[in-house]
Amino acid sequence: MPRGVAIPEIRQQLFAAAERVILRDGPSKLGGRAVTGEAGVATGLLYAHFSDLDGFLTGFAVDRAFVISAEVATLPERAGRGDIVATMCDAVLATPLVTVMAVTRLLVARPELNGRVREVLGARAAGLEAIESAAASYLAAEQRLGRVAATAAPEPLSHALVGSVHYIVLRADSESLARERIRQVVAAVLAGFVTTVARR
């Protein structure tokens, strides 16, 4: 990149590079040079936008957690429409799985970042916690409409769902494999709890 040439959305370019490094090499390899090398920019550019590597990692984690929470925020509003399993799958998979896989692996490797994300986004609106909260609210809304069995417990079901998603995105070798397994898990977790409301 020639000197003096503006790079559009450099922060997002660096964040995308961080995702690729995490998925290819693991969170332990996520250094400043690895990120800027992957992004194809000068090493010093990262520090022109962030105070240090920890600042960059915090910014990355907050940004990606916000993306996840924004995608699932409207899930409870979809109650009463469409197939419940399909709606839940669509919400969980709305964020590109490379993003979910990368930020989840980083937060496991650097657990102190979880606290920083919560400070910015709140305890129930950060990453997979946002999916858990939205899923519980959605299932409760569907239960009130009679489309989820009265015997179902929305919060434990959402815990089981997100726990399974967490395990899958930590271990899956590819986005396509993770996507397929998540669809299977959502269907399995909700099996037996989805009811059919008779049409009037």
C-alpha cells in the first residue's frame, strides 16, 4: 500500500484479518504482525488505530459480539410466524459462522476479554449470551401463543441450544460443517416441544 493512500474501513479490514488468523492458526498466533500481514498493511497501521494489541483484541471482540447480538435482537418479534425450528436456525445462523467461530475461540483463549465485552454491551447482550437471551424470549413468546408445549422450559432449552452451539463452533473444522451440525442440534433440542396450533 503506497504511503498517503487512505485505506477505507481499516478497522474492519484488520478485524477480518484477525478472523482468518484465528481460524487458520489459532488464537495464540494472533499478534500484531500476524494481523497486519494477513491484512496486507504496514505493521504500524494497527497501532495507529488502537493503543496496543490488547486494545485491538478488545475492539475486535466487542465489534463481533455486537454483530451477533444485533442479528438475533429481533428474534422474539418473529413469534407466531413460520416454522419455529427454521426461525431459530435462521436467527442462530444469521451471523457468518466464521465470525462466530473466531470470536468464540478468542474469548475462550482470552477469558478476560469477556468482562470487557460485557462492560460495553451489557451482560445479556454479548455474543452467544445474546443468542441465549433472545432464544429464551422467543420460545416463551411462542409458548404463550400455544406453538411451544406448556411443559417446555424456555430458559433451560436456550441454555442447551447455546451450549451446543458453543461446542460446535469451537471444534468444527469448517463453516459448512458447523452450519449443518447447528441445524441438527436446533432440531434435536426443540424436538417434542413444538406443537401445531389448529387453524380457525
